[in-house]
Amino acid sequence: MDKQLKLNRKILKQHNKIGITTVREESLLNEGFNPKYFTNYWKNEKGDVYLFCYEYGFLRKFDSRKKLYRFILVQWQPYMN
């Protein structure tokens, strides 16, 4: 479990250089990312639940225009406490 969490964190960090970004789901999964492994979560005002691997978070969203899933990647911020 710890090995997968560390791998997830590494993958999220590599893809999220600026604090927030969007990535195709298949890109992360092909690198070994497993969204079932996370350390904590945060719920925003809209009710979206971001799952986190340490300080890097993700939210799975469906892109209806392109008919595929994407992950919105974020980095933990002080206001999330």
C-alpha cells in the first residue's frame, strides 16, 4: 500500500508543476497511477471531493465534449485545512 501511495504521489507531482492542471485519465493510469489509493480528502464548496496522495490531489471528471475522463490535479493549500 505504501509503495502505491508513493508512486501515486510521484506521478501526480510530475504532472502538476504549477499547482493546478488537467490530465487525461489514461495518461496517469498508463504510468501506474491507482486512484483507489489516497491518504486524505478535501470537499470544496461545490461538493466535489478531491482525493489526495500526501500534498497532491486529484478529482476525476467526465469531459462530455471529448467523451473521456480527466483528472483535475491540485496541490494542497492552507485554506483546505
